[in-house]
Amino acid sequence: MHNWSLKSSIKTHCLDTPRFLPLKTCQKTSSWDLLVALKHCTVQVRSPSRQLLQSRISAMSGVNGSARSVSGTTSAPQELEVKIAVEELKQLCTSGLRALGHSEQDCSVIADVLMYAQLRGNNQGIIKIPTGGVDRLPEQKPPTVEHETRLSALINGNDSAGIVTLHNAMQLAKVKCREAGFGIVGTNHTSSSTGALGYYVSEIAKDGLLGFAMATSPEFVAPHGARQPVFGTNPIACAVPSGSGAPLVVDMATSAYTLFGLFEAKTAGRDIPEGVAYDSQGLPTTDPAAALPTAGGAIRVFDRSHKGSALALLVELLAGAAVSAAVEDKMSEKNWGNLIVAVDPGLLGDPAAFRSRVDAVLRRVKSAATVPGVDEVILPGERGDKIMEECLRTGMITVEANLLRDLRAVAARAPAVRQPAAASGRRLSTRLLHMASSVEDAYGPSAPPIYQTATFKQPSSTENGPYDYTRSGNPTRTMLEEFMAQLENADRGLAFTSGMAALTAVCRLCGSGDHIVAGDDLYGGTSRLLSWSVPNQGVEVSNVDTTDIAAVRAAIRPGQTKLVMLESPTNPRMQVCDLKALCELAHSVGAIVCVDNSIMAPIYQRPIELGADICMTSATKFIGGHSDVTAGILTVKGEELAGRLAFFQNAEGAGLAPFDSWLCLRGLKTMALRMEKQVANCEKIVKFLEAHPLVKRVNYPGSPSSDPAGYEIQRRQADNGGSLVSFTTDNVEVSKRIVEDTKLFKVTVSFGNVVSQISLPCFMSHASIPAEVRAARGLPDDLVRISCGIEDAEDLIADLDQAMKGAMQSVGMNPTQPDASDRLAPSSREAELMQKVADLEARLRAMEGAQQS
């Protein structure tokens, strides 16, 4: 029987399960549930509020407030909470996962999901690490896509972590939804927890999509009227985007309690609420140990009725039977299922109008007249969000002491790794001059020293120092590698003798029988590597238009594609790829993503932050900046992956020399200053080119008239359009005349120099690509590429102008009296032409009308 007077005393009505409780969101709505949950909360309700609430609850309900010891006997009440910095807890979480054997990439994903729950007071958090909920199985393999259509996919987890598998499914569902408005992905063959489903659906909703998820697990929950466990805790979640803030997230278990709630209560030595579980005899119990399935106990369905049992059964069918997961003896089969769905509300109308209607509904619920004694109506997820906001505001979180002790014990077993330096919060131009390094010099030089040596003295004949042979490592190179990792927010940096040496090491990650997907508009050297060298390793390469996500998805071979290589903007056509979406697509099938970021550099675009595993920057370009050094730098997410690449760097002798490393270090100091001027010059030159009669098309990602779709993507993922532009004239001889008649532009390959450069890529940087392949990829011979330097923009434009006037004369155009339409940008010329056509049609209709009359 519900105790409605208690609700008046607590002054709240719970549409949301209090997410600071050891219960999943929205699984409780009654006053009695609120009573027992608050009674047994130890983490988030703080004194004196907690003491006040508990004293009221005890006085009104008479429920015993004793704590249970770990052995199961009762003892005096204990306050076993400690505060810890949020960032420290996340680091402990990551270390614990590393100790369990997870890769760095998987650690990052799992930690994000667990911390999502922990910050909201949800017991799907860090409790999973010391209790076996996210253990890594020795036999696990990366998840693979076993069945796929345009709208759907089925992923075999191959015994990988449930969180990682469902994360891949979420990414793939979003990709399909972006392409077709709907995406549904099922998973099977996982045998560890998927964590709080609210995380996955909220990630979907951040993209303006509707998200749905459900998951099965081993037999922990008894159907209504039974004492034998048949169901899992079978959570279900939904997220709805709103127009005024965070999405509405409903995340609830179909069980009255969660398995990890039992573990948490047992660890803390406290009772569980009455009525949520049975012991082995089918009798109600408050002893978490007796309720565990290993003791023959069972958890009850969330509402203790046939309705809750029916919902649990529905999840069992949709996230179990429908996805080919185990339906009997799920624990021994280790084959648990999940289902995740993404839906574009635009399928049913205007998405903006939909979000506006969502806001209207939520406002109506929040403003509904309350019953006496209730101050406000609480929406699903609202309490958890407030708890998270408070944790992030203060930087502190409260954790049960025994749990923290156990987590520290697991984390202590983690192998040591080099941590990337934390970002200081300063702007990039400042960080370039004040970056930290592990390299120390006794004399405190104001400029980094050049350790120009091949070998280093060792401490003794049986001890090794930090450096021994420069091929394996050198302090000057270490400084450069550390600085680049800091700029990219990566875990590690690796400096190579050239950009191509760096990309060659990346391709070494693939072996015979593997498959690489790469763009069809690539730097010529990269194209040569992928078409001539890599196939000799037994690796197959597919080149596709990476601006077309559907084409990339069609090219990927689940289980065989191990690497996706991207450029954005591409070289030399300046096409823009949606890096975030492509990373999600690649990761959904277990592929690694490498992005060549040479055109933007970390000053204006950071692919690691967009989801890439590896970022390659040609330091020959903007980092060196003066065309006096050849180098390439990889920045890598994940120490394990970085370690593999470092092995190739050392084994193949591709590490950057000390003096070249020093030149890059010097260049970094002025990189932001140079690039700012180069971009400003380029934007002025683009306007000049767009208005010139000789120019048929301008390729520049910072101009909406060049490629509107690409321009919008570039705005999202980069700070500007960069300092490279290409254009066509539809006449090779005209383009050749322009290039050769300029005075200030160096006719040469490469880009990023302080001196402006101009070239015909098809005859220079991309000449190694066969002519028929260039034509098939839309790379015309008349394409001119300009890399803007730091000269005065007016001088550069005047130089181009005189060269183009000469080219106009060569084809019989009058450079002094161009047609009025020639002064217009291509889009304006088209508009004027269409207007002339319309005027002619109107005159013809008038003439026809006059004749008929």
C-alpha cells in the first residue's frame, strides 16, 4: 500500500527515478519506492539533507535503518562515503580497465560509459570494474558485422566487452539514420555489461535523432508469480531531442533492482529495499547476498506485477530472440543481446517544429498543478542531470569507501603508461610557446637544445639509460613528439623522416589479406604508396569518394577492412569529408582511422578530437613553414596502437633526426602567427578568383559558393577554410600560362611555405597517378593549386592579375574590357544567364500573343 503522506513530507513527486539512488532511472514511481530507495542511499544525498530525510522516513515508516556488514550480519549504522576529484576517479577507472587487459581505445569508450552513470548516481558505474562486470575475456576478438542492409545491421560481439560492442552498434545506427532516416542495429555474443543505456540514446539524441535501446543479460529476474530467474534485468531506454536544452532521457530497468545494485549493497554492507528480491525459497529478503542468483535468489520485476513482467518479456524477445542471442542458459552460452535504434524525426515532418512541440509538452508537464505538499514535478533524468552538473561544477564526487578501495586495488595492477600532458586551457598560440616536456637540461636553455649525437653513455654495462641510440630515441625528437601530442590532445606523438614514412608505418598495421579504404582525391605520394607499395604486402586497397558516406560504407568489408585513410580537405580538389561520421562508421566495424591533416594542421583542425585514431601531419608544410625541413608526425590515440607504430618507426629506421626535429620545434613557435596571415591572404585571393572571367570553378572549403555541403561540414569540424585554393580554367594552356607568368609565386610542389606557391598538380605532385585514373577521379589537367604565403595580399592579387591578363590575351579575350558577366562569380554568372533566358522567353510569349490578337 502506498504511503501518500510520505510523499508530502519529502516534497516531491517522482516522474523520474531519483538517479542518485542505487536504482535505474524511472524504474520507481511510488512513494513506497522513494521511501526505501532514499533509506538505503549512501552516496549522493548529503548531510544535513540526507539526515533530515532519513529521520523523517524512519519516523514515518518505521523501516529499520541498520547497515548490513559484508558478512551479512547487522551492525551499527556507518557513514562510509568519501569525496574524490572527478578527474581522479576517471583516471582510476581507466587504470582499472587497463589492468583488466582492455586496449587503450576500449578503455576510453568503457570509461566514458561508466562515468556517465557514476556522475548521475546510477549504479551502472564504476562498481562494474571490481565486480567482474567489464572483465576482458582472453578469447575475445573485435566485433564484426555479420548481416547488413541499408537500414539495419547485426553485429557479432565475438566476446568483446558489451559496452564496446553496443558503442559500435550505436555509431553504425547513427550513420544509417543520417543516410536513410532510420537505423536499427542488433548485437549478440557479448558476455559483459553494456552499462547505462541512457548513455547510448543520449549520444544519438545529441545529433537531433530519436534514440531507443534495450539489452538482455543472464537470468537474474523472476517473472511475476515465479521464483525462478528467467529474465535479465532487461533495461530499456529512450532519448528525445528537445529544442531548448539537453534531450529527455528515460532509462529504466524492467527489474525492481539491478544486479550491480546487489553487489554495491553487499560491498557497502547494507540491506536492499524490502520487496525487490526473493531468496532461494521464494521468500522476500533484504539481504543482498541471499538475493544473488549464485545463492539461488532472484530479483523481482520493477512493479511487482504482470505489467512489469510483460515489459521484461518484450525486451527479452526484441533484444534477445530477434538478434540471435541466447534465449536459454544465457550465462553459460555467453551470448547476450542488445538492440539500438536511431530515427530521424524529419521522417514525420519538420525536425525543428518537432523539437518545439517536445518543449511544449515538457513545459506542460513541469507546470502541471501538483497535489498538496508537492513542490514540483520531476522529469525523467532531471535529478541525475542536476547531480552530474553539481559534480562537474565542484569537480568532486562522493563514492562509497569500500568501492573506492576495491577500485584502487584493481587500478594498482595497471601497467604504467605515458600520459599526455593536460591542456592548460590557454589558447593555441600561447601553448605553442609554453609547452611542457619530460626532457630536462641541467643548464635551463631558453631554446630547446639539439642533441646531435648518435649514441648516449649508459649508467653501467648492465643498466640502460632513457636513451641509447638516436634511431630508437633522441631528447630533441622527444620534445617534438610530446609537443605535438599536446597540441592534438593525443596520447603520444611519433616524428618520422617524412610524411610518407609516417603513412608507410600506418600501412604496416595491415597484413596480408587485410583491406584498406582510402579516398579517391589524395596527395600523389599517398596514392602512389597505396597503389604500388601496399599491394605488395598482400593488402587490397579500395579508393572511394570519401565525401559520400554511403560510398564509404559500401566499400567497407566487415571483418576485412582494417584501416580507413582520409584527407580533409582533400588534396588538390579541396573536398571536405565528414570526419566524425566516417570515424563512427569505421569504428562500428572495428577499423582504425588515419587522417592526413597536413592542410589544416592542429592550429585549425584536430582529427583526434573528431574520433580519429591516428592523425598524420606533414611537418614539411606549416610546422616547418620555410621549406627547409622534411618530416612527418603521427599523433595517436591509445598507447597500445602508438606502441605498434613506434616499433615500426624504430625497426625501419624512420625516426626524425635531431637537427630536423629542432627545425620543427622552432617552426612550431610561429606556426599560429604564420597560418593566420596565410589564411587571411587566401580568403582575399579566393574572392578575386571567384570574380575572374578566366576561372570556371574555385575549390575552397571556406567559401559557400564552392561547395555548400562541404562548407557546412568544414564549419563544424575546422576553424576556417585554410590557406590552399585550387581552380580550373577548362584550358590546360591557359592554366600553364598563369602558373608560369606569376612573379611572386614559386612554381613548385608542396605547400605551407611562408612564400606563396603555385603548381599544376597533374604535372607535378600528382603526376605519378595515371592520366586515365586522374580523369576517372575528376582531377582535370587544367587544375591550378595555390598555397598562400605571408606576402602582402594586394601584391599577390596584382601578380595573379597580370599573369591572368596575359593568359586572356593568349586566348583572344580583351583583358581591359571584359564582358560585364566576366566580373561576376560563377554562381552570379549562372544567375544572370538564367535571367537573360527568362527575359527572352517573356519576349517570345509577348510576340506570340500579339500575333494571335
